[in-house]
Amino acid sequence: MLLRHAEARPSRPELPDQDRPLSARGRTEALDAARCIAGTGLNVDAMLVSPALRTHETALIVAAELDLAVGLRLEPALYPGAAEALWPPLHRVRAQAQTVLMVGHNPGLSELARRCAGGAQSIELRTGGLCRVDFDCESWHGARAEAATSLAVLR
């Protein structure tokens, strides 16, 4: 699953972009995303998270709401997160993990989703936006856009 971070507070000159926290609306969006994930019936086995504060906070809210026992794996490649940079962290996920949640940024996540959909769909994940991608591969190392068998925007 690809989850765009929830809404962050606006940029300020004295605050580096990576240090922007969630807004009140963002905390609500993160809870909504967690409930959407719960509605899929899938159990998250691994979480890959951008090191930016807003993605970390989004992931923590989701993990707490879903009572996840998996740890958050901070992945520097997810910030700012160009689409091509998102594959290597996914390829390193242990083969036993059935469901991976990647929490990152646009435009990379939306571009990755478009590629997994074969480029046919116009996908633009909003803040707190979530999509599910299914792959036909033996391990995460084999995950590629061409191996995607379905994609659904859930939120």
C-alpha cells in the first residue's frame, strides 16, 4: 500500500521542510487512512517511512490505530521520494512480508501508482491518500511496475 503523508503545517522560512509537523487536519487524515487500511482486512507486515517528520507522524498514528507490532523502517530514499527511488527500499523487504505500507511524498508516490497502473489512469494521491497495489512476484525483490496485477485508490 502507498500512503501519502497527511496534511502538514505550512512551510515557514525558519523551519526546514523535513521538520514540518502534521496539522490538526493531518492527524484526522492519518486516522482516516488507518481506518481505510483496517477495512481492507490486510495485516501490515512492514512499514517503509520517509524520514520527514510529517511522514513519521502519519505512520505512527496509523500504527497506533491499527495496533501494529511491526517497526517503522525509516528510508532516506523516500524523501523527497522520486518514483524510481522507491523501488530499492521495497526490494529489501523480507520475503515473508505479505503486506507492505510505504509512507511517503508526492509526486513520487502518485507517479509510482500511475506506473503500476500501466500509465492508463490519472492518479494523484491527496494528503492522506492511499492506494493498494497487488504484485505477481515471488518476493519483494521482484516487485516492478510490470509485475503489478491490480491497483485501487482507497482514499
